[in-house]
Amino acid sequence: MGTKATAQDARLILQLYHLRQEREMRKARQWWLTDFWPKTAGDYLQVESPPRTKENNWLRQVISYWGMAASFVLHGTLSESTFLEPAFSGEMFMVYAKVQPFLGQLRKRTLNPDLMRNIERVILGSEAGRERLKEISQQVAHHKTLG
């Protein structure tokens, strides 16, 4: 079951959850989960490249939110086991799984070697994270073949 969550863990998870409820963030998360299914680095870059579009803002907003949240785990501010609860971070796995197959290309093409690095380190840093990613990646691959 993992380590026991502390009161600090609970407060921080609730604060992160509260941020997810902000109106524009809800739109961004919904877009990522239901509308944005990039199959290639080019698909991603078509959204990332034109500045000041709502989709560009949503793309960056969700990635930066999960990167920030993952940094709390990496710096010991939030316990990994609390953070990796599927009810809290399942969405992060979906976001990462959508771009993981071409993330190396994206890092080169955007000249950003740290793109999604905190997210990646948290997900790949534990056996539980790697197993969860494997499951989510299969779901994403299945959806992409249907779409």
C-alpha cells in the first residue's frame, strides 16, 4: 500500500487538486484527454508552434502543471506513493503516454531537452509508475489505431 501519507502530503494534494478546478485549466485538461491525440511529433508541433492559440495555451498549461507537481515529488516535498495514486495522477500518465513514443524527437525539434523531464522521471522512477505507464500506453495506442 506504500508509505503513510503525512498531513503535508494531504494539504499539498488538496492544493494541487484545487488548481485543477480553475475554469481554464478544466478546459485544458478536457482538451488533452478527449481531443488531443497526436500520432507524431509533427502533430504535437502543429499545436505547439503557433503562439497565442487556445490549444497552444492548453498544451503548455497541462504540461507545466504536471511538471510542477512532479517536481514536488522529485524534491521530496510530496511523497511519491501519495502522488502516484491513480485517482490523483492518472491524468499525468495519459498525457505522458500520448507523447512518449516521439518525445525524443520533440526534445530535439523544440531545442528543449528537458521537455516533460520531471514527469518522465517520476513515472519511470518506480516499478509502480512503469507498470501504470505500460497499461495507459496500451490504452492510448488502442485509441490511436481507432482514430
